[in-house]
Amino acid sequence: MAVPEQLRSLQNRAPQAKRKTGPTSAELVRAGVHGLQAKKGVSITVMDMRSVSGVADFFVICTGGSDVQIKALSTEVQEQIRNRLSERPWHVEGLDSLQWVLIDYVDVVVHVMTAASREFYGLERLWGDAPIEDVADEDDEPRLSILSKQPPARSQRRSAARKK
């Protein structure tokens, strides 16, 4: 399977691209989830990537039902984060095809996908070791307990991987 352009852009990003100032990862996730809920995104999932990848701290994944909804979800996420946190994305991809839109805030990456793309690329399966929290579609202020958990230290992850 070929690597989609959305994942290639994450792979090519410099590792030192981590955010040093501005909103926290938790604030970005909360604002992004709020935007997805405002436009009725479904199957919203937050993945804690801190313990499995240096690409980002969190992935937020959502499914949209049509091209129009995917565009609306992507726009709303950017507006919510800009209005609440005065932050603009570092990179946005996929607005031309609207099958998979990636909104990259460096520490948080929001993926808005069609159901078919989400099933085909299976980000949840690809990073199956990452802790995952599903967000209720109608929850006004989700708790997002995943944001308060500390990832295991890298040395603990390596020793756990060796034992398997």
C-alpha cells in the first residue's frame, strides 16, 4: 500500500518542530474536538501519540459524511482553534480531494476523513499501541481523560517491548 500524502508530510517534518510556546496540546485537542462536535462530526477519537511516535503528542480523528461536511468540519476546527487560542495550523493537506483532510498544529494533528478512507488507512490500527479515547458525538464538554494521563517513559516502553 502506498503511503498517502497526508502521512508523508508528517514523516518529512523535522523532529525539532515541537511547539515551544503557545497553547498546550490539551488546549488544542479540546478546541479541535469542540469544532468537530459543532459541525456534527461522528466517531471522534483522540489518540495519545506521546508514547508511540515523535510525530505529534495527539491525533484527533473524525469521520465526515460528505465532501461538504468534511470541508465544514475542517474549517470549523481551524476557526475554533484560531478564535479560542489565536493559533493557525502549521500545515493543511487534503482540501483538494476532501477524502482525508489533515490539519497539523505540530503537537496535535487533526484528521477529518470519509468513512471509506478511515477504514482503508486505519490510523487506529496503524498506531495500535497508542492509548485511545472515543468522544461522545453529542457531549458538550467531553472530559477527555486521556489528556491528563502521563505517557510511560521511553525507557519503560523499550523494556516492555523487549519482554514481548
